[in-house]
Amino acid sequence: MGRNAPPQLANLIGPGRWTPAVRAIILTNIAVFVLTLAMPDVVIGWLGLVPQEVIEQLRVWQLATYLFVHSPQDVFHILFNMLAVWMFGTDLERRWGTRAFVNYYFVCGVGAGLSMTLVSLVPWAPLHVVYEARTIGASGAVYGLILAWALIFPYRQILFMLFFPIPARVFAFIMGAIALVSAISASGGPVANLAHLGGMLIGWLYLKGPRNLQLDFKYRLTKWRMDRLRRRFNVHRGGRDDDWEHRVH
């Protein structure tokens, strides 16, 4: 379907069958959720993200593991997050391929956690609570998926609040604006919404930032693989040794 093609029913009710990485992410979240039901304090205590514990106790794994933890008291949290992973992630994985999609998912998720950790160090009273607060859930990565989906399929239609069809780019803007307003308002609080904003910001930098980080990463990875194969089979590339960056392949 073209980018500017009119919306069809399939766009409104979902992308179809899940793809391999989307399936693995959803099943892993469900498995951790079941484990959390059995021993919530252990799972949330060790895998949930607390900036203070990351910095002072070096529990750096929390920057990634918090993405798979959801509160057993809030079933709708994991339900809506996994629905979003399926809705937006499936199209992205089909377009990018599994490896590139997984890279992006964790760049956004870990980047959101790292953003919260760095923000918690800002000497501003409203942010002091972030330093000791525990964050769980895949929302940081999900907001990154929403941004990417809107950038790639800006005219796709989505039912906002299940009733109002709007273009994907408008939906992403609304979700970002809600997260921003909630983060700076007394009622919303900054903790979870900082993760939402962090996921979107890191996703944008990865896709649209300086030197286009996604393409640069793929280029460097391909270059490394080619050099490794050349060494393995004792193949020498032509041209000068210093002109790799300036040639077209």
C-alpha cells in the first residue's frame, strides 16, 4: 500500500498476524507478568528501574529489564502496551526486518530508561522524586514505536479513543503532547511520562538525528562483517586502504 493511499478497514483494526520479534516481545512480557503474580516483590524489586539503584548500586540491568515488568495490580497496563507493540511493531518489523526492529525497540526502551536516570540528577525540586521512583512497563519503547510508525506511515488512519479516525502523524503528536503536559503538571507527575517522552526523543534521534544514526549503524555493522569475512578467507579489497569512507559500494 502506498503512503498516501486511502485508509482501509485493515488499518483500523490491526496489522494482521504478528511477526517473530513482536511475538517474542509479547510472550516474554506475559511470562514475566505471570512470574510477577507469583512473587511481585522479587521481580519488581530486581527488574524495575530505579535511578538511585542504577547509580549507587550499579544495577545497570534495570535499564533494559524494566521494559518487561508490569504491575499485577494493573492488568490494563500490560494489555494496552502489548496491544500497541502488536499494532505498531508488526508493520515496522515487516518493513525493517527483525534485527533492525529489535535494535530500534531496545534503543528506544533503554534510551528512555537512561533518559530518566539522567534527568533524575538534575538539581530541580520537582524531579527529585524521579531519583527514587521505580518505573516498570514497556511504555518507553512503545512511544518510540508510535513515533516511528507515524514517520513511516504518516497518513495511515488510527481510531483515537476507539471512535475518532485521525492520521498517524496527528496521533503521535497528540500522544507526545499528552505526555509532555502530564509530565509538567502536578496531577500527572513526571515519572512515567518522562519515560514516554524519552522513548519518543531517542526514537527520533535514532531515525532522524545527526548523520541518521540508524543508517550509520547499519553501515558500520555491514563494514565490520565484510572486513571479518575478508580476513577469514584472506581476501584483499581493492583500492587504497584509506578511501573506504569515500567510495560508493
